[in-house]
Amino acid sequence: MTDKFKLSIKEKLGYALGDGAANIAWRGVATFLFIFYTDVFGLNPATVGILFLVARFSDGISDVLMGVLGDRTTSKYGKFRPWILWTAIPLGVILSLLFTSPNFNATGKIIYAYVTYILFTLIYTANNVPYGALMAVMTGDDKERGTLGSFRMVGAFVGGMLVQGLLLVLVAYYGNVDPTVLIEKLDNDKYKIEVFSKSHVANANVKTKNGIAMFTWSGENESIDLSNDEPTKGKSFTMASNKKYTFIVTGEANLEKSDVLIIDQKSGYSKSIYVLSLFLILFMLITFYTTKERIAPPKDQKNNLIEDLKNLISNKPWLVLLAIGLLFSTYNSIKQGIVVIYFAHYINNQLLAASFLVALMLASIAGAILTAPLAKKFGKKNLFIYALIFSGAVNTLFVFCGSDDIGAIFTIGVISEFSAAIFPTLFFAMLGDAADYSEFKNGRRATGLIYAAGSFATKFGGGIAGAIIGFVLAMFNYNGQDLSSIKGAIPGIIMLMSWIPAIITVIAAGVMVIYPLNQNKLDEITLVLNERRKQ
């Protein structure tokens, strides 16, 4: 490797922060938007599933256009870096609007959701396609690119940990209603609690600070349906202003008024996302100022979109990666999208989801760090196949977990996620290999187009995942604002957490078998291209 293609730690860290920023948006949306739309904004799960699928399909056109535009951008900053600068603030703004809940009627809510979500996908595309392509032009060495991919994924998982670990905590902080609380002690760890608030709260959630007390309705609330009432670690309900709501609370001793929390989820989500959006913007700006483009297309290459598309369609490594990106993104997005619902309605402890997601992010960071040495030992192709089969097999074990098997749930999640972290780490580095293969074979390089189509695959996979979640929950008549329907949907929630996503990994492993680039071929391509660039 020449010094020209060796990257400094500063540049690698700067590049990694860009995916940290992107994952504040991406994982924030993948993990929390579905439950926000159903439980807070009040949309039907099937409606949300269709929205995700439609928006992600239309996103494919914008991905390809963005790739073409990036390849044809000329500025003093390069082809791809300027887009990171231009889209940093708009991406933070649209993310904030996505989690804002205007007081519209049912039709108005659907229109608002479609407009803001589609705008989000467009702005995210304008930011993330150039960001991904930037990796392939920062260095011409495939091994250095593999190391950069590990840095990128560590940054991605740190950003994901920031949003997944902090968001629910921030929701509890910013959404605190500060209600009037009356407590009557009935036994050592049994209390009658009355709460009321001067303001109307459409999406109130009552629990204790420690989150271990069990709540049941007392029977004194005329407007509450008690036919399916069971003890849970908190209750979600619509809280009318100046109206008392009475609960029987057990399982926690020495309760005081200050121990009882009522959270306005609508306000909490919005304010929390506003704060995280500021971090997103800051990280993106750091990425722009610390990175540099070094690889340019061959000097005699002329812009020819038809030729670029022909080369793309005949690029077998890229075609295989396109299918793989679609499949592993669907797998990961189902797992991420169902976690909060699983913990809120099966485990009955939504705040515990934050700890679970942080544990997964730590496992993901470890997986990303170890991907480069594991790839050198087994090869990228073989490692991808092993990771797919192992992660999916472990994930099926969730089906055997009861709602009290917290240790087992955390253990299965961490082990499965360690392997799942290998997928994107390898995938984005391998897209760079596919760009090298195109230049090696055809004498032309369309980096932006290759990454754009790869980006579409991963994002459309997220849309398919959202549709699968929505349709499965709709089959079980899930309604996030109705307690009885939630109880009936528990089998569907468990299916989505366990074997439904695992089926996808088996299909993906079969597709990966036909990937044509082994390490010997990559070494040959790198050697030939370096000689051409010297000339």
C-alpha cells in the first residue's frame, strides 16, 4: 500500500462520525417511528406498513438519480464531500418534523406522515449516497478500505447507541407531566394511587421511577374498559384534564408521591428528537471538514449515463450485493422495528428497551471491530455466509423466551447482533470492491451510481421490513392505543422478534454463495488499478 492511500486516524474517525450522524436518523426512524406512529400519533399499523413500503420504493429512483448527480458533481471539495455539507442542516430539520405531532384529523395525520416521511427519505438519500461513495474515493487500497469500513460501522453503532440508549430516557425527562398524586397505603407493598393533571394528555404513560411496580385499574374509572386488565409495569391511556384516574399498585415498597411518573409521550418524543438532531448536524459538519477525496475516474472517461448503466447491469459482484443488501436490511430492520413494541407490550417495561438496545449496540461495535481481522482470516464472502447463518439461528431462540426471561432475552439479542453487525460492515466495503471491479473490467468508474443502487437496496429492505411488521400486527388486530387488542397481538409480536426475520438469513446465505470476488481476485484488481493510476 502506498502512502498516498494510507489514511490517518483523524480522517478515519472523522469519516466514522458521518455514519454516527446518519444512524441517529436511520436507527431513530427504524427503531422508534413505527411505535411513534401507532401508539402516539394514532395511525393504523397497516397504514404505517404501506407508508413505509411506498416511500422506500419511490426512494429507489432518488437513490439512482443521486448517484448519477454525485458522479457528475464538480467542486473544489470533490464530487461527494460537498453534499455532506449541503444536507447536514436539512436532515436534522426533517428528522425533527418526522417526530412532531400536529393536531390533525385522521386524514390530515396520514397526509402529514406521507409528506414528512418522503421528504426525510429524499434528504437522507442526498446525504447518505454521497457519504457512502466517499469511502471508495478516499483510498484505492481494498484492505485500507476494509479498515475504514470497520471505523465507519463503529461510528454507525455509536450513533445508533446514542439514539437507542438515550431516546426513551429523554422522552421520560422531557415528557414528564408533573401530575397531582394521592397515595393510600393498603399493605406493605400495595397502594391505591390517584392521579390527575390540569392539562389534557392524549398519550399518557404512568409508571414508577424504578419501573418495577405493577399497575392495575382500581375499578373506580368509569371510562376505562377493565375486561382485559392485567397487572403491568405501567399503563398507557388518554388523560383528560382535571379528571382522577385510580390504580392499585403492587410490588414496590415505600412508595411516595415523587416516585410516580406520568409521561406525555407526544411531547417527550418531539423534544428528545430535537436535541438529538443537533448532534446529527454537528457530526456531519465534522465529517466534511476532516475527510479528503483521492480517487478520480480515469482522465479520459467521458460522462455517459447509458454506458454507466450497461456496466452496472453486467457487474455480477454488484448484482449479488444488491440482493444481499435488500435481504440483510430487511432482517435487521424487522429486528430493530419490533424491539420497542416487544418490550412495551410483551415484557411490559418499555424503558428496559433502552438498556437492551445499548447492549445490542455494544455487541455491534465489537462485531464491527472484529470484522476486518475475521475477513482477512476467512475472506469477505465466507465470513458473510457464516455470519448470516449464525445470527439467524440464534435469533430464532427468542420464540422460547417468556416475558420474565430477561437474562435469556439479553443474551440471545447480544449474540445475534454481534454477527448481524458484520453484514453492513462487509457490505459497504464490498461495494467499493464492485466499483474497482467495474474500472478493472470496463475502464470506467461510476462510484456514486454503484453506491446509490446499493443504498436503495438497504433502504428498500427497511421498507419491506416495515410492511411485514405492519401487516403481521394488523393480522392480529394490533392497536397501540387499545389494551385489549395489544394482548391479542402478543403471538404476532413474538413471531416478528424471532423466526420471521431468521428465515431471511437462510435465503441471503444462499444468494451469497454465487458472489464471484475472492481475495486472490481482489489482490489482482488492486495491483492492476494501481499500475494504471501511476501511468
